[in-house]
Amino acid sequence: MSAEWGDDWDLDHKVAALWRAARLGPTVERLRRHVLGGGSKSIEPGQFRALDAVAGNGPATIRALADIMDVEPSTVTRAITRLETDGLVYKQRAERDHREVLVELTDLGASRHQYFVDRAYRIYEEIFTVFNTQEREVLADLLERMLVSTDAALARLDARAL
């Protein structure tokens, strides 16, 4: 390694190599399948994302949910249609503007959402048992900073692509 790059360059490459080696994509996918594969309560990841968006932001329009989820409105429409068929959400006309349709959780939808959130937290508790409280605090801080940095870097890259 050339000395001109310095220790930061070596450390950045080490972190990147560890990130790749950590199999984050496949591991997170396995975790997601485990959390969302609750037998008769199982749900597809895209549907859960929509359910979660409605739970945290409802009542909301399809456009608002698409913005929150960072996907196309047609993707949200498909997920919401399936959730509506399963009795987890319902649509109603907005009082202010009857052309707008708002999506809200049903009682079953709220219950099902909480089921998956609780299921995920039980798994996370087990995963994090290898860290003491101080290490979990550091990990939480580092992960939050990494997500903020990732979002900022992607925004800069998207701006350059325009």
C-alpha cells in the first residue's frame, strides 16, 4: 500500500471489505423472511413496507406513501390493493378534497403490524445479546451515523447524475 493514501484509506477499505464480507444483503434478507414469515400471518416485504408506512403516517394518500417509501405510486397501489384485500387497510375519500383517497389501517391491520414489530424486536434482542449496554449504545450511534452518511452520499451522487 502506498504511503500517500495514509491510514484512513486503509481503514476505509478494511471497513468496506468487512461490510461486503458481512453478507449484509443476504443476511438481512434471511432476517426479513424470518420476521415476516409468520405462518398464516405471513406478509411479503413490499406489503409490510406499505403497512408500516400507513401505520406510521396514516391516513395518507398513495402519493404520500410513495414518497415516504421512496418508490413509484404504482408500486404502493399494488401493495395497498393486496393489503386491502387481506383486510389490513381501507381507503376513504378525503373530507377536504373528495378526489383524494386516503389509506388507513383497520384494527386487524394495526394488530398485524404490531405482531410483526414485536416479532422483529424479539429477534433483535437475541441478536444483540452479544453486546453489553455500552457497546449497544456505540453500535446504535455508529449505525445511525452510517445511515445518515449513506443517505447524504447517495443524494450527492443522485444530484450529480442529473
